[in-house]
Amino acid sequence: MEINSEAYRWCLNHLIKIYPVPIKGETHTKYKYVNGKRKKVLVPMVQIQANLDHNIITFPEKYEQTEELYKVINRLYEHYYKRPNS
């Protein structure tokens, strides 16, 4: 996944930060292999928070920490970058 670095830098310079926040008590079970053995791992579910110049917005959607989550975060950075520059 490629990050739009221009949008990211612009947002940081304008005090816009977007990041995942774990949801207390909500996990998802995944399995991974360690030394050839299947191991159960609890992965925290997260929501996206946006800090817009000290105004914090929490989005209601829940995500696993996968590439899809970071695609959504990248789209949000692009949204805030394009909004005032249109």
C-alpha cells in the first residue's frame, strides 16, 4: 500500500492526525504459525480517531489491524487534504 505522503505531511502541518485506537474488551481471534505450530492469538479490534486541531472525532466503524485499516486511514488523510484545497 502506498501512502499519499503529500496529503500526510499537509495534514500533520495543519494539526490533523488520524490513528487507530484499541476498543477496550473487544478482540478477534486469529491463528498464526510459530515454529510450525498453530497458535491462537487475540487481536484487538480498533476504531479510527481523528484529532482535528485538538477536536477528537471517533468513527463508529470497527476494524482489525490489517492493511484495510491503513487504506481507510490513508483515504481519510486524502479527504482532509483535498477538502480545503478544492
